[in-house]
Amino acid sequence: MNIFRFAGDMTHLMSILILLLKIYATKSCAGISLKTQELYALVFLTRYLDLFTDYVSLYNSVMKVVFIASSLAIVWCMRRHPLVRKSYDKDLDTFRHQYVVLACFVLALLLHEIFTFQEVFWAFSIYLEAVAILPQLVMLQRSGNVDNLTGQYVLFLGAYRGLYIINWIYRYFTEDHFTRWIACVSGLVQTALYADFFYYYYLSWKTNTKLKLPA
């Protein structure tokens, strides 16, 4: 494992910790899209089907468990916690994510590296992760104002994907048989989706004003 992947993993973990901090410290999920969190839970559940069949390393296994458990915990809190669920604004979170799930599954059936059960669902998880942030971005645009923790959560998610792109470039030049083209292309698409958010986050930081996204 190279330093870029490790930095990407830590940045991804940081984004999750920020979101958990927001939910547990404030007992609120205001500004957070439940649909994005459900998509991420589905991403991890389908990507890590090999958790009990293929052992790579202790680090690898621990990170898989952390991502699965934390994503399910966030979804549970937003749906079931008596205080947190009251702050969820379903009127703003209206993105039809079921169509995204269906489209990604069909794409995985058509475009995959090896036609096996695990590989098809791995491809599905990669495609789905590329667009899982869409409900969150749409929700932030509709609400206009973005609180600090929510903004930092999205920022770290985007930074994680950017670091993974550097990781793939590094592996392409240092490994003889690096063929994960699905992850590379999907990662570029995912990073591009954050471009608008990064721009307004930079303007907010530069002018020391509250982050606002145009509707």
C-alpha cells in the first residue's frame, strides 16, 4: 500500500468521523441527505462481499468493517434515533436515488472486468460511489446555507477521492498489471461532481464568509 492510498483512507475516515460528530454532538442531521447515506451503505455492503472469504491484511479487514459499521450506524441514527430523525428534512432530500441504483446495476452487468458474482457487485459499488454524493449536493443547493461540519464532511469526501486518483496514477506507473480502469474512470467522474462545491468552498474560505451554494 502506498502513501497516497493510506492518505485517501484516512481522509475518508475523517469525513465519516466529522459526520458522526455532527450527529452525536448536536443530536441533529440537518443538512445531511439520508439518501446519500443509504447509497454509501449499499456501496460498502456490496463492495466488501469478500470480507469473510479473501484476507488481504488486518488493516484492510479493519477498514472494511469500519466503513460498513459506520455507514449503517449513520443510516440507523437518521431513521430511528428519536431526536436525530426529527431534524431530517425529507422535503429537501427529494433526489430519486432508486433510479441511480438501477442504472448502476445495469451498467455493472454490461461493463465489468470479470463476470463473477463478486466482480459484478464490485463494479456496481464503484459506479454507485461515483454518484452517491448527488443527493447530498442537490440538497445543499436547495437549502442554500451550509453549516461548517456539513461543509467539512463533503470537503473531506472530495479530498479522499482526489487522493485515490493520485494513488491510481502511482500504481499505473509502478505496477506491471494494474487494470482497475473501472475505478479510475468512475473516480474521475466522482471528483468532477465535487468541482462546483470546491469552488464555492474556496470562495467562502478566502472571504471568511459562510458557505452558500447557488440554488
